[in-house]
Amino acid sequence: MSERKQRKESQKRTGLGFVLMLLLSSLGALAVSPTASAAVSGSLGITTSSAPVPDGWYSSFDAIEFTAEVTNHYLSTSGATRTLSWYACSGQVTETECRSTFSATGSFAMQNINGNTTLTVPSTSQWVPGGSADGIFTILYAFSNNDQDPSDDVFIFNINLTSNYVDATIEDDHNPLEHLENLSTYANELVLNTGTDYVLKTKGEATICALCTFSGDFGWQLWDLEETMLLKEAYRSVSNLPAWGGPSPFNMNLPDFSFNQEGRFLLKHGLFNSTGNPHSDLNPNNNLATFEVVLNDSIDLKITNVYPSHSAQSSSFYYGTERVVAEIANVGNTTVESVTASFQVYDQQYELEVSDSCDIDIMHPGATETCRFNLTTTGASRLLRVQLPTIFTIGEDVRMGDNLYSITTNVEVGPINANIQINSNEKVYLSTDHVELVGRFSDVASQPLNYTWREGFYTWGYGQVLNLTGETFGLGPHNVSVQIQDPWGNTDYAYVEFDVLNSVNISHVPYWTGTATTDKEVMFTQDIMLPHLGVSYNIGQGKSPLLLIDLALEGTNGEDNGLRTMDLNLNLSALLPDNIDLSTVDLRYLPDTESQLWTYIEGEDTFTYDPFAETMSLTMTKDGVILLIGVLPETNVTATDFEWTQLKGGQIQLDWEIQGDITNPYVGGWKVFKIQGITGTTVFPDPASGVSDTIWEELTLDTLADTLELSATQWIDPGFLETGICASYAIAPIDREGLPNYDMINVTRVNGQADLLCGDAIPPSTTIEQFSHTWTFTNSTECFDVRKDWSSCYEVTLSWTWPDHEPQGNLTWNLYRIEYAPDDVNLKFIEPIAEGLTGVPGEVGTYFQDGMETDGIRPYRTYYYILAPIDSVGNELLLANYPSPNIERVHIDDDWWSYNQHVIPPEPEPPEPPLGIPWLQKLNDATQVSEFQLAGVVMLATILLNFILLPLILKKRKRLKRVLEARKRNVAATTEFDDFFE
């Protein structure tokens, strides 16, 4: 078999021609390509962009800074003379296109770069894309002149811009444990315990566009230090971060953290997953922070020191109560509860003399506690021991050696050295002052001590402190002694002298200071009040009442108070508001707070005004009421944004904002006025067109609706505007005399004009569409097991089509259920089974109810479901009549047998008839019927009667026949005279 050989010469010619063609084409390309040459020496290369990050997402509204990383590939320093520029171009474009059609451009702050060094170079300007910049943008970094290696003189990459920017950033340096309390600290690290729940916190900043929705899974993950194994994790969904387009800080609680293994671990916390519309988190690189946590449960309680209570540096112990102090510290890593420190004292024969204890409820790591023990023995060389337990319910103490503290010392009886401490340097008291005498003793005196206070032979009291008023001691000089006795019978005495004067302190700081001197014991009362609302004091001279100060001194048992003088220093700046010109203030006198008949303060009663100290010094020889008067500033309070809202039933709600000096106590509140009538009724005029006091006095003469406190910002008219009846409202601030300030009045408006406004008392008449139902029997054993009742296993589903809303506002619906056909039923006496139902017009609404509810559906019942519309102001159509499109009748049948036919037993086979004769079986069955048995008894009785009575009747008949025949014979033999003789 032969094979055709290819011609090698032809192949060689073809290959040579192809090579020549490629060579010529490459030379032609080089001929038309731009020539490049090294314009500058050296070799600087753009490595990457630190900001913005290639392929990263950024907000169109934020300013973008450019930071390039530039590397000097040569050994010598260079770069300061080079110009590096940036270009921002819309879309994915080439270098040439970006240089010619850029959106923005700028330059970098180049400087010298050491050889073989990479430097981060910032831009000298920023780029603000603007809210319309959405999509992919090309960023170009380029040197103006190429160097010896032009391949890295240009760096081009893409970024994504969006006006719907979403990014949650977690702070890397935040310590999620820093808010936790009672933690142990070791080497500046907080130590956690195993098996304990801790609330961790993560901090960061969220930038979410205003129309965006965002939901993130925030939580933590616990890893080993090498991050090779996930040990535990927990997350919580958060969807309420602020969304306004700008950065908002957050500090949120993470799910509870706990772990049951000791050691050092790596905790990752922050945002692990997110969803959103139109974007989830666009920058996942800043969503997590890492933190090392240490878990250690070591227990280490330590007795740090034991010393006498009178001095920590003393080596001498003295008999008495709480004479031994022990300092205890928790130097471990775990909280220990129910710690009992025991204290024992042994004599030289090591016999126990004193035993005491100190209970500590809880000791957190790092906490210290002080225990005090009684030292109720004396003698030389006593062994004092303070001991802590070493075994606890949560474990053992890791260092048991510091749980015992022993010291050998002498226990002595200390001297008393009695003295008295008095709380007045001058040893002078007023009758209202507290005289406090304290018995003092040396720090080493044996305790407990007994104290007896005497004046002469009279005993004032017992105890270390004697605290009585000057009134209790009485007026005049006093000499009081104290006797102090220790448990060993040692006694010491001390004495003190003081005087009690008949002076009453009537100061009321910061409003005034002063004293009253009386001959007798008195009671002092004071009160500060504003002038009574609506009361005219007829001050005149352009001044008004400012304040009432009621000062009263009352003698005991109704006696005269014996007032000599009452000196007061009134602090006007504290008593009166800042807007009062204190230079206009004057004083008047009133006998009591209910009087308006004032008199001048003159004669023996005088006062002076100090303008520099803004005080008035007053001397009175009688008590009573001081009336402060002065010039009041103009009232600057008004009700702004005076709006009205329709409520159900035709009620009107008024709302307003308070503008002006609401701290002015001389503004008495608000008066609300109301004009009511039909269309065309007079309305309150718009004060913006001018205010006439005469007109307003006439309009408000008989139209007062209510008087409110100054703090009120809302009023609901208790009256109901019936259909066709409208009203106009006005509100004005009033002074303390109740007079309105018409210059600050405001009125209700309709469409921006002062006009009548009407209520809405008409319920909606909208009807529901396609109101229908379906009901089913679930035949569920799970349902039956709950209540052991198949009648609870029924479900009904109502469905309807939502009708259109009213032009005045959206409708809501209440759903009612009754068990009788409604005929003029008022639904306000029935509790709805569902409230506030809403839906989109044209869409289908549903409601589901089953028998598992307490008042659920049951078989053999008929229910009427009623949908009642409620308009935007709360009016509800409460009258129900059946039939109606808003009422659906639901009858529930017993459907149990439809699913349970198998439980009916089959009909038994008929028995074999007697002797195989069917009619005998029928006869036998008939004999079991009570009616057949009764008929048989009657028939049998009838047969028996026939057998008995029929022969008797026949016998009677035969005898009667013989009698009749005999009578016939006798008649034939008689004559016609027989009848006559008869």
C-alpha cells in the first residue's frame, strides 16, 4: 500500500512568506507608534493606591482623598521634582480616554524618596463627586514625565460610587470588656471567669443612606489564638441603626458571652453578615475587630494585715470592742461569696480565750474588706490568729499559706482620759439650736464604755452623745458633766459650760437671713408666695405686686410672742426673677396673706436698699406679711403653631407651641375662647391684621371656654360639634390678675385664614367587598391531645377585598363576632376580636380563627362576623343589621364523622333460620317485638273467650227457641176474651 508524500519545498516557501509578513507588519506598527524616551533619570514606580482602595465602594456625597504608594527602585534619593497627578473619570475607560475626558483632576504632594524605599504620598486636593455620581469610575495616577522604567509610571484602577451608600465600621481599638465591673486585672488585662454570662459591647460608626434599609447580624466569635478553630459564636439581628446619609456612632450590646474553658483566646466582634435595600454593607474590610480575652477561675484570698484598731503602726493591743482589725483582699480572678473570717485568742498554755468571726457576703476580684474583732481578754503573750477558709463551693484557694495570720502580743487595759466635745466654739446657743455634747476618751480605753450626763443632781441622759435643743436645756447658763466608766470599773469625769439665749433663727437661705429676739419661747413659720391670681392690690404708680413673704412668730399656749425685734436681710436677686428691675422694688406691709389693704413700712419699722449687693435690710417690730412691689416687664409669651385636629364624635383638639419667656412667674397661664355657630357666624379675627383691645374685649366677654396652666400645650374641647355646627377658637396668655394680653393672642385658621372649623361626628358608611369564609375540621390528633375535645379542632378563615379609602383619610376596621343575627345591634357594647385592621384597596384581607382559643369556634354554632369601618378621626360605624355586605354568617357543622366512618361497626350476619325455614326466623324475630307480643296476648284472650262464651250463647239460644215455640202454642189456644180478662 503506497502513501502520498507532501512536498517539503512548498511548506518552506509558505512558512517563509508568513514570517516576512509578520516582520513587515511589526515594523509598520513601530513606524506609526509614538516614540517614548526617558525624560527624567531614576526609576519611581506607583505601587498601589492606599485611598481610595481599588474596586472599593464610596459615597457620592463624601470628599475622596487620594493617597498613592510610590517606590524608589534606585539607590539614590529622588522624587521631589516629579509631578504626580490623579484623574477621576466616569465609567471604565482607558488611560488615554481618562486623560482627555476626566471629571476631576489634582496632584500629589511629592517629596524626595530614599533609595529602595516605598513612601505613602497624599494628594493636595480632594474630589467631591456629588450625589448624581453613581456607578463605576476610573481613577488614574500618572507622572507627567516618564523615567527610565515607564511601565510603572501609570497606575489605573476602578472604584464604585453610589448615592445609596451603606457601611458599618467597627472600632479596632475598642475594648469590649471595659464597661464590665468587678473583674480581675492582671498585667493591665481584664480576666473573665468561665460559666459566667457577660454583656459585651461593640462600638463603631454607621453610614446608611436616608432611604436605605439595613439589617445586620452583630455578634462575636471565639477562636483559638492561631485562628484555626471556632470555639463558640453568638449573633443578634439589628435593623434600627440611624439612616440619614451621614456617619452615626453606635455603642451596642452584643449577645451574652460565656465559655467554660480557661485560657487565652481570640475574640472577634462586630458585623458578620448584612442585608439591605438597595445595598448591604459595601465595605466588609472594616466590619470586625479582634481582641484577646483571658478566662481564669483561680481563687486567692489573702489576709494582708492584722493590727490594733487605735493605730495600724502600734504593736500594743488593748481590751475592748472591735480592737483587732484584719484587712482581707481578693487577689484571685474569681468572685467569692459567703466568706467567714475566724478570730481566736490563745493564752500561754494554748487554751482558747476568745473566739469571734466576721462574715463577708461577697468579694469581687481586687476588692478589699476590713473585719473588726472583739478582744475580750487581757494578759501577756497572747496568740492572736485570723484565718480564712481554703475550700469554697466553687473551688480551692490556690495559695493557702496567706489565709492564716498569727501574731503574739500583750493585751492591756487602756486609760479612759475623759473629755467633752462641744459643737460651738463660743459655747453659746440659740434656743432653736441643737446642743451636741460628745463624750471622748483615749483610743486605748477599754470598751464598751458607759456614759452618764448630769447637771447638778439632774440626769440629762446616757450614751456617748447627748443631743438636745437649747429649748430643752432652757434659757440661761448651764454646767454639764459626763461620767465615763469602763468594764473594769474604772471611772473618769469631764465638765463643760455653755449658755442658751432666747433668739430665734428665721433665716431662709438663699432668700434671706435673719434672727428674731423674743422674751418668750416662740414658734416661727414662714411662707413665700406669688400674689393671688385675680386679686388687685391697687398699687398704682405703674407698679404691681411681685411677692408675698409671710413671717409669723407664735407664743406657746396662745400667749403673746414677746417679739422685740426681727432683723432680716432680703436677697432680692434670689427672691425675684432676673427680668425685674430691682431699682424699682419697694416694700409694703400686710397684716395677713388674704388682705389687700397694705400700709407703708415706717416709724420704728425701717428698711434700706443696697444696690450693689442687691439686698434690702429690714427691721420690724411686728410680724406679718411683707409685700414686694415693683415694675413688671412686658409679658412676652405667645402660643405659636396653633393647630386644630378633628377627633371622633365631633370633638376638637387644639395644640400649640409655647414661645417666649415661660420662666416668667408673672404669667398666669392661658385663656381659651370659643365662638360656636352655623356657617356665617362671627369668627375671631386674625391678629396678624391688627389687634384692637376694644374689639377683643367684646369678643371675649362671654366666650371663655377654659383657663389653663402656662405649661399646657394641648386642650381638648369637652363639647362636641354636631354636624352643621362649627367653631372658632382663640388663645391668649394671662397675667396673675387673669387679664389676657391681646397683643399675644392667636386664633385657629382654616386653609391659612381665620375661619370657622367644623368637627366630624359622622361615622363612615363604606362597605366591604366580597366578604366570604371557609371553615374546615382539622381531624388533628395533636389538636385533640391539647384539650381532649374534637370540637376544638375547627378553623375558619374570613376573606374580603379592601374597599377604597375615604377622601378625608384612610380607613381602619374593627372585627366583631356575635352568635345571633344582628338587628340594630350597637357594637360599642361588644369587645372586638381584632382592632385596627388595614389594607390596600383592591387587595384581599384575611382573618383566621380556630377552636383552640378560649372563645374559639365550635360545631353546631352560627357566628356573625362584622367588619366595622373607622375613619381617620376615630368615628366608627357601630350600628349593625343583618344582612349587610359588612356581615358574614358562618355556620359550623359537625364534620367529625366525615373523617371517622371507619369507627362505625359493620352490620352482623343474620343467624341461620330455624329448620332452615326463613319465615320461622321472621316469626321468631317478630315475637321479640313488644307490639307483636301484645297483639298475640289479645288474640289468645279473644280465642279463649270464644271457647268459653260460644257454647253458653248457643245453649241460651236453644232454650230461648223452646220458650218462643211454647208461647206460640199458647197463643193459638187462647180466646178473644182472654185479653179482656187479662
